[in-house]
Amino acid sequence: MNKRIRIIVIDPYPMFRAGVVQTIARADDMLLLAQGGSAEEARRLMTECTADVLILDISMTNGKSVVGEFARHSHACKVIILTALDDVLTVSGAIAAGAQGYILKGVRGVELVAAIRVINAGQPYVTPELASRLLVEARGNALAQNAKLAEILNTREIQVLRQMSKGRTNQEIAMDLGLHIGTVKYYVKTAFKKLKVTNRLQALQIFKRSGCD
């Protein structure tokens, strides 16, 4: 038998969370490791359990920051957003922070299970109806700008600029990303060159306009 997909479910609404848990329990190739209702529980469970997938409602308090934390430090775990929030900025922000999936509540159980399998296999997934609407709404807004920035910068350069936008020094960025300070300086230099800027202020102005921060 193939290894089952190990899942943690975090949702602030107990009744909805119970429905997701039941859906997972009916899938033979999935295993619920733990469940919780807050960002604090998410952090605790992620340190106690080795999960393949974290399903998270980004609308809960500190939900957005949790996505970034897990994307940076839990590379083996895929983050799936399961929420009612469908505005462009929230979706683009979650994807930019590292979420591999964005699914709207109201999805049928069979669709949720299929999406989890796709994401666990390494493919990104967004609810089809939402993806279609975002392609229209994204023109000229943060999602479109994020896509353009992703075409210019590589993943590491974006990570370094994101850390820089939080006021962190090169040394702090190196510690947070697990890199040598010389490597961080190299990514800063290449990012500046690609963005055609000469200093941090100019780079961060472009980065913040993109909505990636």
C-alpha cells in the first residue's frame, strides 16, 4: 500500500472543521494527524507532527503570517488555503507567501480530496471558478504585478526582498533563510541589477507596489 498523505487541519469553525475531517477520513490514501482552530495550535502541531499537507483558513487571526512561516521553514509540507475569502489581494498574497493551493469553502468533498492529491504531488491548485475570475480581475492589480515580478526575479531574490521589506539586516536575513551572509549579499546585488535600481529604498518601492510583501 502506498504511503498515505498525512494532513493537519486548522480552521476556527468547529462544525466546518469536522466536515473536512470526515472527508479526509473517507479517503483511503489520507491520514488525519491532528486538527486545531488557531494559529497558535497550527504552530504547535507543525512542530509535533510531520505532515505532508497543512489545510488552513487564512481568515483566522494571524493566518496570513502562518502561511509565510510554514512556507519558509517546512519545505516538505504543502500549505493549502481553505477559506471563504476570495478577494484578489488575499489570494495573491497567500500564493506569494508560499501557499501551494487556494480553495474556496463550499467545495464538494470529492473535489477537495482530488485537490489535495494534486497539491501533494507537487502541482499548484486554485479553485477553477476563482482562477477564472482572478485572471480577469488581476489586470493592473497585485496579482498581475506579482506575476511580472516572478518573471524578473528568482525565488531566492524574492525571499530576500521580502525579508528586507520587514526591516531585517543582511545578517538577520541570512539566519532566517539558512544562508551565508555572502550569499544574501549576492542575491541583493542580482535583484538590484534585474530591477535596475541602486539601493534598498528603490528596490523596496518596486517590491511593495508588486504586493509581494
